[in-house]
Amino acid sequence: MKNESYTTTIVVDKDAKTVFNAVKNLKAWWSEDIEGDTDVLNETFFYHYKDVHLSKIKLIEIIPDKRLVYHVIDNQFNFTKDKSEWTNTKLVFDLSEDAAKTKVIFTHEGLVPLCECYNICNDAWTNYIKNSLYKLIVIGKGEPNPKDKDGFNAEIVKKWKLSAIA
């Protein structure tokens, strides 16, 4: 197996500023259950889904309309032997504009095929980037996990037979 970090790309018919503003609004495409600011440099926020996944994440780099980098400070999964598998990984969004289109390359640096959660996280990130973030940018409404409800995470839990508090 290759030791390459997970990456995926979308291309949209929108300007980089519009795309950048959508990307940094993680509550609008990843989860409404995020606590804290996701768009302020050096601010830390918390993502969680029931007892399945909890992350403490900090925005460490911001280049307007071009790049966002988030550092996963702490992480806990309830379905892996190494509960902290994402800890010290980075969520990187690189944007490039060409004519009327903007390309977003998302890389989860450190999420590699050797990680126990790789297949599950691959499914999840693919949905959040190619479906929810894409829809937020193109039609103005993403499909984040709703606050205090199941959303897409419930489908992942069911598909991969992960344990979760119902």
C-alpha cells in the first residue's frame, strides 16, 4: 500500500473568494455540532459525533482565497485500537482559480491507507467534500450533520457497523 495522505478535488464555477468563504464555514458543510470558530486564525474548535468521534482542531494557516490549514490537536475515535489516530494530522484546503472556475484540493495530511480508520474516513471525507461542500458552494446549501441529529454520520456508523449511542 502507498503511504500517501487522503486527497480529493472538486472544481466549481465560482470565484475563489466565494469558494474560500464556503470552505472555512465548516458548520455549513461538515457538522452543525462544531463548537467554536472555524474561520479565525489560531482559534480552536471542537467537532464531535456522539461517542464515535471527537476532535479538537485549530486553524493554523490562512491565505485569503488560496489556502486554509487546520491542525488536529487532539482526536478520539471509539472504533479504532489507536483512539487518537488523527492527532497531529492536518486538514489542508488549497484553492486555485482559472478563468471562472475554482479548484479545491483537500488533503488530510497524515490520513494514509495504513491508518485503521482510512476506509471509513475516506468515505466520510469524500461525501463531505464532493457532496456537501460542493453543494454549499454551487447552490448555497450544504448537507452537514445536523445539530443533535444523525445526518450522514449515522449512515457511516451503520455502513461500517461502528458503535454509537443512539
